[in-house]
Amino acid sequence: MRISGTLSKQRRYRGLFSREWFFSSDPEMEMESMTVNVTIQDFVADVVSEMFFRNKQQISMEIMFLFPVDSDTVVHTFHATMGNTRVEAMLCDKKEAQQLYKATPGMENLRYLQDQWDLWGPVFACFLGTVPPNEEVAISLCYVQELPLHPDGAAKFCWPRQLFPPPKFIRRHLSEEEIPEIPEDLHFRIRLQSARGVSHIDVNSSCSPLQYTAPDQTSAEISLKSSPWIYDELELLVYYGGPHNLSAVVESRDPKAAPGSLLGDPVVMVTLKPSIPEVVPGPGHLGEFLFLMDCSLYQDAQNTLLFLLKSLPLGCYFNIYSFGATFKAFYSQSVEYTQETMDNAVGRISSICPDLGGCDLLGLLRSIYSTPLLHGLPRQLFIFIQRKVSSEEQAIMAEVHRYRDYHRCFCFPIDKCESFYISQAIALETKGKCVCIHSKMTMTSEAVKCLQQALQPLASEISLQWDLPLGLEATVIRKAPEMIFPGHQSIIYAQIHGKAQDPEADVATVTFQYRVGSQPFHYTLRFSMSPSADDRFPVHRIAMMHLLWKLAQQGTSKSEKEDTWHSAVKLSLSLRVPSAFTSVMAVRMEQSDIEHRDSLLPDSSMLLSPSCNLVPCQLLWLCGSRPVWFKSTKFWMVQKCQLCLEMLSPKASHMEVLTQLSARYKDFQIVGSLGMDREIAKKNFYLSTL
């Protein structure tokens, strides 16, 4: 881990503001032990974690739990236990939640947090209450997630170093073989499953040897012997055998659910990773290139825009947009790139007028997204931006996420500009690239490198064909994308309906077809219809996340919207998958209530019962100045869950405490650079823990 900042000795915080992770806690409230069980099946991870903290100070302290959420992650269980008190988060209908919020004391603190906290992006926030001296806090967090693809084809799983118990002492010179045994405060087990077979693993921590639990090597497990070394998060790469272009996992239905419902039917997860040869596409197959120019950057970026325009290949399509308080397009729709259209555009570039007003990036993106793809060609955006997009980040990212399978963005924010983080987010969400232009960098050279990447061949005209046993059919929940860029993959989910006419029929096939330029490709996979039995339903949960997202985008009549709302809420609550139709609430229960909680229904009558107290808890979009950094491929909706236990003054009011908390973090100076070497990182780590 490379440190992007240092903390003074006087602050005495164990945590670091770092490029990859943010974790900060009082030195007297630290993790004592943890138990984590991870099950990884192909590219889906199911994580069950429990972490124990203790207040070692002589005064009571008020604590808050905060962690980001992820567009490819479903956090479905969270609760914290302190003595005889339990705080548990649950989902409810968003319309009911709006009424419950009014009955929840302290909700204004979350709204204050939303505007004043120094972090940026969507998070889950929950105030847990007061912890007496020497009291233990047990926090349980369960989630499922799609794992990112490592460049060499492995499934990549990460866990933050800050969520490991602190080492009792530092082993400076011991090799992995010399570490004697697993520490008592660390229980971290990882199970691996794949029909293709688990080939091998690569992990940056001491662990037990890979132990196969099936003769055909389709399942295995490991256990950690120690936490990662000082500045590293845990990074596990899982390599599978068999074909890498196509794989399938079938998950069993819930026998308690009605057949025909998503939970009552098996779900198949198909991973597509096309093999893309380095061929030269024919004319007309190179795609659509859109250049978005912040008018305040006209003088600095004019030469770059001219160079890019003159570097486009004949046969592609292009358009140029200038944006400020409003936006304008050179052409009503993208035009084919010829000598004539290029000369015309070059002549019009000088007509772009500097504009120091607003920054309507949201309106411009909505206008572009509302225009259908030209002939199904890939669409790639080059965004040059300097100004802040005000408070529209959440709406911008919602639009980008909605169309992420249809385009790719290359962003060029100017050094220290207020739109740097939103630019990073847009690029990573669309599998593009963000290059922050520093004073010593040449914008033109960096932009040309991105153009070269944009001109690489990609997979298009993607389709799947199913051949299932008679009586069964597949309904695709998340369809195949319009295109897949080199080095990336896509995961498709489908619900299996019906009943096989032949009970012995166990084999199905799926055929993956696509084109690279004018060259067709296809791969066929035979897979077993005997589903894996998993009563935690990780694949169903991810599939439901995509289904709920699709339902939220449907435009229907008022009556149909009402029906969609009710069915979506029912789906969301069935597996506790957050959605646009539900909201997170939390209740504080005493031990007597905990013993009978299984008999209580998670509705408003339970939440408002005299024995239960509503707790400020909500999914928020933070509008601070700094996002949480991660090594993984996500930036806006970060890839891994993260914990922040902050010590708040027990004597001050909530508002005073949050004011102090926000001011305290704004005092931190991020003075390092992202290019620090490891020796400097080690030095800063030791200084911060003194």
C-alpha cells in the first residue's frame, strides 16, 4: 500500500489516510479479534464477517459505523451487539421509511454528515450509541459481490488491512515458514469452488497450503496464518482451470419459495470473457468517438483536441461538444469521419468560446445517452473537464451506471480541479481511464495514449443461445452487453423456468457468439443442470440486484408503476437486497426482544413498538472533498466494504460532535504523492502509530 499522506505524532490515530483504504479509530477502541468466512464460486464471493472491538478508555464513548457501498456488491446483513443491546439494520418499503424517518431522533445528524463529512460517494451510515468503559462491541457484516477480473484472468478478492487485529509485535525478519501458528485473534477461512477446477492461488499473506476438498479439484480451501504486512490489504487471486472464455454456475432454488418466482427457481450465472485477437477491423467498424470539451479549458486543450481529431481513422464516426452553463454540439448527430468532415470540424474548433459559468455535464451526458448507438457501433467519450459539477455527482453516476455497458469514458481532469474524483469515478465505472493532467505532463501525449487504447479491437454483436432440457427455458435477467472491451468480462444471469420432462436430463449448453471487426467467433459450453446447494443464495442475490435495477428503470403507466413497486418491494425484502424501492432502517433492541425477534415481522409496527428504538441509519451520498481509495477497479461505488469506528465526545450534542469530527478531519493534510516508494510508506506508517 502506498501512503498518500502522513499524520502527526500528536494526533495518535492508528489509521491512515491512504490511497487504497481509509480507516480511522481511536487508539483505545481497536479490533480485538475477528472471524471471516469467504466462499468464492467463480467470480462471486459470499462474505460472512464478525469483528470484535473494545472500549479500553475509562469514559463512555459514542460510536458510528460507516462503510461505502458498491454497484457490484449486496450488503444484506448488518448488526452490532453491545452488552444487552443489539442494533440491527433492516429493509422496509421506502414510502414507509419516509414516515419512520420523521419518528427517528437524530436523523438530522445523517443529513449533516451528508454535507460535512470529508469523504465522497455512497455509504451506509449507522449511529450505534454509547459504549461504556471496557465494553465490547461485536459487529457482524455479511455481503455478496461480483469479483473483478485481474489482468491475468484470475478472480480478485480483497480485504482491508485495517480490518485485521493489530499485530502484537512486528516480525521483521521471519519468513513465512518461520511463522509458528495462526494467532488466536484471527480466524480467516476462504473456500473456493468452480466446475472448471481450482488451479492455484496467489495471496500476499501467510496462509495454509491449498487443500482440495474434492477429488476432481473443483473445491478447495485455505486459512490465513497472519494478517498482511503493514501497508498491504489482503489480496487473493484465484486461478481456475478449463476454458477461460465461458463458464456457468447453477444455483439451487429455495424450496420454501413459490416456483416461478426468482427465489423459487434455479438461477444460472454465465461469465463471458471473449478472446480478442489483434486484428484490424474494416472501415465502418471502428466506432463512435465523442469529444466533450469544458469551455473553461479552451486555451489549454485546443491543441490536444485538434491533434486527436486529426488522428482518428477513416470510417469512424465523431462529434464534438462544448459545455459550460449550457452545452452545444458541432453536429446534430455524429458524422462519418472523412477528409471533408475533419476539415470542417477543425475550422469550427476556433468558434468555441471560453465560458466561466456553470458546468452542465449531467445535461450533456443525458443528451448523449438518449441518442441510440449508431449501427450498434461502440461509443467512446473523451471528457476534458476543469470545473466542479456542483452537487450533481450522484445523478451523474446514476446515469453513467445505467449505460455502463454501452460506452467507455476517458477523462482528463486538470490537476487539483474539483472534478477530479467524479472523473475517476466515470472512467472506472465504464472500464475506461482517467489521467489527471499535472503541470509537468503533456495533455496531448496522454490523450493520444488513451486514443490508442480506444482504437484496440473489441467484441461486439454479442449474443447467447441456450439449449436446455425439454420443459426448461431461460429468462435472462441481466442481458449480454452491447460490447466487451479487451481485458474485461461480463457476467450474465438467467432464471430457469419450468420442469424437465426427463428427470434424468442433466446437461445443458450455452453458445457465446460475438464479432471482432468482421471476424465471427463462437464458443459452446456444456454444463450440469444439477445446481449447487447454497442456502445463503449468493448468486440469487446478485441476480436480484440486477433485476431490481432493471425494474427501477422501467417507464410504465401509473397503475403499472404501482404494481411494479409492490412486486419489487416484495423481491427486495425476500433476500434483503437494497433497491430503489426500499430504504435501510435500524432498530435498537434489548436482550428480551432479541430472543423473540424471529417471531417479529420487519414492518413499521415492529419498528415503532415500545420495546424497540429507531436508530439513525441510512444509505447516503457523501458530498465531501475526498473519496475512499481502493486498489480494486471501482472508485465511485467502491469495491470492498470498509469500517470506520469514530470516537465522538460523550458530553457534546450530536451536532456539536459532528461539527468537531468534520473539522478534525479537514485539518489532516495530505502531503504525500501517489508515487511514494515503500520505504517512505513504512516510515509514515511508524510515525502515525507513535
